[in-house]
Amino acid sequence: MANLDSRVTIHMAASLDGFIARKDGRVDWLETSDEFISGDSLDPSYVEAFLKSIDCYVMGSRTYETALNFETKGLGWSYGDKPTFVLTSRNLPRTRDTVEFYSGDLSQFVNERLRPAFGSIWFVGGGVVSADCLRRGLADEIRYSILPVLIGDGIPFFEKLRRDVTLHLAEVKAYKSGIVELRYEVRGNCGESRNFK
Ligand SMILES: NC(=O)c1ccc[n+]([C@@H]2O[C@H](COP(=O)([O-])OP(=O)(O)OC[C@H]3O[C@@H](n4cnc5c(N)ncnc54)[C@H](OP(=O)(O)O)[C@@H]3O)[C@@H](O)[C@H]2O)c1
């Protein structure tokens, strides 16, 4: 049974031209050095309280592999001690108890496993998983952090969405770092499903 109080959020950071990573998966461009004088600053205590409000994370295997790679380089694990569900059909290394693997139908997983157990469910990428989540009508909101950079080519925020999705713009924030954060509520899928080659 789906828990109507639960909320599924998709959050990623992207270049202004809509890419979440270079074609080869690199995210070196995430470090930018812009300054927007009248932008907001991020208060560390606000960030801490906000992260506490997230109950679990969901990600695709390629995003997990990037997270493992970051950890190996000493850059830490971004998901704290929150349960982190990794979608994969492969046998991947499990470096902490909070990580759980799942393979199978995403709608069943979200509605029968995650929604009854968690209030705030965060999908943190990548493009394949985010598109699947939206295509199936599972997401309630999208948080899109736009970085002040163009990278020309790469992995798109939503990989082959195949249909239009209408949104309601709920919040806009601009930060001193030049990052603009957009929060949209998902109104619904519409239009015919399209096929991409
Ligand atoms: N800029 C950002 O905020 C941001 C955020 C996240 C990721 N990224 C970047 O985006 C890239 C990864 O994105 P991506 O679109 O290529 O891949 P992804 O969405 O992270 O992972 C896709 C893979 O997950 C597995 N999977 C998905 N759904 C599944 C299901 N229902 N059951 C079983 N397995 C399932 C499949 O692989 P297998 O079954 O073969 O394992 C699939 O190929 C990385 O470079 C990462 O660094 C950037």
C-alpha cells in the first residue's frame, strides 16, 4: 500500500545545458568558482537540519560507482548514515551496512517497500533512474541545481524520458556560488509515449 504522506524527490546538479556528468561519467565541472553578489549563503546549521529531514536515498548503480570512487579518493560518503538503496542487476561491492541493493520493478519497490517505510525519499540520480522514476509517475518533486557552467555534451538529467511531464514551479533560490536551485512539483505525465533510437 502506498503511504500518501511520503514524498519522492529527484535531486541532481546539472550544467546550464542540462548535463549531470560528462559522457565518460566525470563530474569535475561541479567545482565552480563564480560569485553572485546578491545571492544567498548556505548556513551550515540549515544544511545539517535539512539533510536530517531526508529519510533514505535511492540511486542507480553508475551513480553508486561514482560515490564509491569518491570515497576511495578520500572525498567521503555524501549520504551519511541514511539507508541508501542502489538499483543494480550486478554484484557490486557493499562498503557499509546502510547500503542495500535492489533489482526489479521500480514502481513496486517505491510503492510497496519505500513509501510505507519512509517519509522523505530522495532519488539522487543518475539520468537513467531519474527518467524511469518520472516516466512511471513515481516522483512528487524535482530539485534541480543549475551550476554556472556549460559543458557541451554529456549524460542528460533525464535519459530518454519519452513523454512530456508538466510541472509547477514551487521555489527558486540563487546562491552566492552562482548556483540556482529550482524546486518543481510534478503535476503529471501527459502526451503520447515516444520512442527514441
Ligand atoms: N550531477 C549530479 O548531481 C549527478 C547525480 C547523480 C549521478 N551523476 C552522474 O551520472 C552518472 C550516472 O548516471 P547514469 O544515468 O549513467 O546511470 P544511473 O542512473 O546512475 O544508473 C543506471 C543503472 O542502474 C541500474 N538500474 C537502474 N534501474 C534498475 C532496476 N530497476 N533494477 C536493477 N538495476 C537497475 C542499471 O545498471 P546495472 O543493472 O547494470 O547495474 C542501469 O544501467 C555518473 O557519472 C554520476 O557521476 C551526477
